[in-house]
Amino acid sequence: MKIHPSDRKVEKCMRCRRRYRGHGEWNLQYDLGREVGVLCPDCQTPEENAEAVINEATIDYAKTVEMTEGEFVVRDLIRRSEEAAGKVARAAVAAGDRDLRHDDVIREVKDGLPARYPGTITQRDDMIRRIVTDVLSGDLYEDAP
């Protein structure tokens, strides 16, 4: 998300520690939907800049639709499961393996979670297992338009 001079106190870039002085296309950085800092234009990669544009549109939409923490966690775990399935599949193909192992995808999702992820470990593990199963079987997408 782009930040505007009137929106912020003096901030520093997360990478180079340069001060934000109200000019340029600085981007807010998020982790699990929470702001963690800013990046100056010189430190942003094209991917981060594109992500900022997507975040801006998503956050503007999210302001009109309230999402509970539970809904946020489910959506985040679905996204993480899809990304993990792709990563594990690419690694399997690169290794000459034709099988996508369910447990490898689950492990990849769990390994990618931040330390303070919401919910208990048991709840999370059960939810991750069910979501990964639905992603890999295609059941998650059967009711999608």
C-alpha cells in the first residue's frame, strides 16, 4: 500500500534506514495483515511494488467488508496451502518425482507460519491438514464460481 505524507509520523526504511520525508512512492509492508514497516522506493523490488498495489486494493475492499480473525486465518491458510503445494510440486518435478506428497505440503505450510500465528497448535494443525487435503483434491474449488 502506498503511504502519503499526511498519514505517517517520520518513518525509516526497513532495509536502508533512510528517513521518510513525505516524498516518493514509499510502501507499507505487512505480515499477516498487520503493518510491520515501510520500504523506500530505492529498496523496493518490482514484486514488492506490485504487491503494494494489490494490498492497497485489497485493504480498500476490506474496509467495506468486515472480516473476523477466524475468516482471515482461513483465507491466509488457503493462500499458504496453495503456495506450498506449488512449491512442493516444483521441487518434486525438479527431482524427477511424479508424486506430490500430502505431508510435504503440510510441513511446508507449517514451516512458513510466523511464531505468533493465531490459534492453538492443535487447531492450526487440524485446519492446515483439512485445507491442504481440499486444495490437493480440488474439493476447495468445486463450489467456486
